[in-house]
Amino acid sequence: MERKSPLTWARQDIRDMVPYQAKVYPEGVKIDANENPFPWPQSYVQRVQSEIATYPFTRYPDSEAKELRHALSLYTGRSTEEILISNGSDEAIQLILLTFGGPGLATVISHPTFVMYGMATRYVGGKVIDVPLLEEKGTYRLDVPGLLAAAAKEESRVIVICNPNNPTGNCFSEEDIIAVLEGTDKIVIVDEAYYEFAGKSMAARLQEFPNLIILRTFSKAFGLAGLRVGYTMASQEIIQEMHKVRQPFNVNAFSQRAACIALEEREAFQEQIDTILAEREKLLPRLKPFSWQVYPTDANYIFLRPYGETEEEQMAITTKIHQALLDRALLVRKLGGGPGLNGTLRITVGQEKENDQLIAALESLYDPEQKRWTL
């Protein structure tokens, strides 16, 4: 018998995909992944260390994450039955699509946005309907009529709105998000991963709109990116359906307890958040003298588009800037993957010394008199 490669039996749509790659650079200044740049607050570290020796990690974690859901209920004002804990927001996205999506069904997104919405849709055999964001007056807004037209398609099941949007950084108007919610009975996800930096939320509207799902994470403001803890807020009925496709022990015991302590120590984390926001306001004007468009942001990162006559020129400039910064041990995010992202950069707000290193490196690569990059 002629034996075929095992890959013969892999789904063709999966074989055609390019995997998401998060490169690791252990050396240098890492300002590419929108993480909290500070170490954990000392009060938090002491709390965590004091519990490691006594916590029953030899047992399976609480499958229902009751303690963490109770803590989040106090933090968000939602009942515990309206909260589901996940292994980061990425798992929550997949759980929603496993529940409401599937082969042949569509997710409506607005490009440019977080790449995992589209990838997770393809994992479950679905397809993506892209309704590009509208760029006006140096910022982005939702194409509400376009989103509602896409949502009206028979195959559409889920609409995703990232707010603040990753990578552009801006919040969309609440009026536009409400217009989408009022205009469709399909599932509308509002991803609030950067809520603590923006201070804007649709959580108060959950009772009004039963098709609304809100995602949040501990990976950003609370600095638990390495522990992978996210949570979903939705109606009790939606949460119950999502539980049916959730792995029973999806979030480990240490991560659950660490997230609980983070909420108990949130004043210490709030000090870090305030510092990051202050650094953001200092960094924005320092980035503007260079030859690129600096977009306004409500998050802890800044979206940039180098000037160029064509997209190819912008991509060439971006590639050179990214490599030149990497050569100086500064890692920023070079974006790509289609219209709206090709030729752009995203820079996470770092600590003061990291931001100073970034500006010094950029100044060494730029001629202010000629107003051009010397790459």
C-alpha cells in the first residue's frame, strides 16, 4: 500500500492558514505586545508568595472558578451567573464561535482589528465578512450601515467590535455601538481588553441588549499576560451555552488565585495604570515630529503610519524602521496582513526610561532638517 503523508488528512483550510506568531526577544526593550511594562507591585508579590506554599495546587482547579467569579462580580457589578472565566480572551473568542458559529457561518469584523477574530473563525470552519473601518479626520470609526448590512446576511452569526480597537487605539462612539446593537439580533461581541486604560464600557447595557457579549482580560492592565486569564460578561442564558463547549479545567488554579489577588490589590495596579497613562501623554507629542501620522489613542499603545506616496513605499519605510530599532534592542510591532495595516507600526507605552530609549533611537535615525528618515 502506498502510504500518504499524515498531512493529507488535515483540513485544507487549516493547511492554507499562516499561524499566528508571537516572536520572543529576551533581550532589549519590549514595547510590542501592549503589556503592562512594570513588574508586579510589591504588595501583590508578597500576597502571591505567601499563598504559594499553602494553596492546594495538587488538586484540580475549581472548574467553575467560583472565587474569581465572585471577585469579578464585585468588580464589575454583574452577577456571578453572567461571568465566565477563560484561558485568556483568545479562548473566550473560540468558545463564542464554537457556540454560535461553525462551518459555513460568518463572523463580521471591521478591519483593521485584532487578528485573532478572523483566525478563530477559520479554526471552526467559518468565514469572515470584513466591513472596513472608516478613516476620518485622523481617526477611525465604525461603518454602522455596512455592519448592519453584513449582519443581515443569513450566514452571519457574530459581529465583533474591539473597543478600544487594537491596533488603532481609539474608542468608537457609544452611539455607533448602540446603533449596531439596536439594528441586529445577531450576537455582538464588544472586546474591552483595554478597558482599564480607556475607562469606557458597555457593561451597563447588558440588561438592555440580550445579544451583547463583553470580553475582558487580566493580561493588560493587571499584568497577568503570562498567566492567561480572561473573562466574559453576558446574559445568564448565553453563559450557560458557552459552558457546554468549555473544557472543564480550562484555567489553572494558580492563575485563578493570582487574578483574585490582583483584584484585591487593584489600588496598587491602578497606580501603574495612572503612570502608563501619564507616560502616554508625554510620549505622544514626542513621536509627532517624525515623518509619520500619529493616531489618537485611548489605550496603552500608539498606532503609526509612516508617510509615503504608495502603500509599497510605506511598507518599505516601516520595514527599515522596525529593523533599525531591533538592531538597537527595541522591539515594536510591525503590522501587516492587508489594507489598513500594511506599512504601519504599533508601539506600546513603556516605562519612562524605555520611552526615552525609543525616542533617542528614533532621533538617531531621522534628519529633522530634511524631514526624512536616514535609513
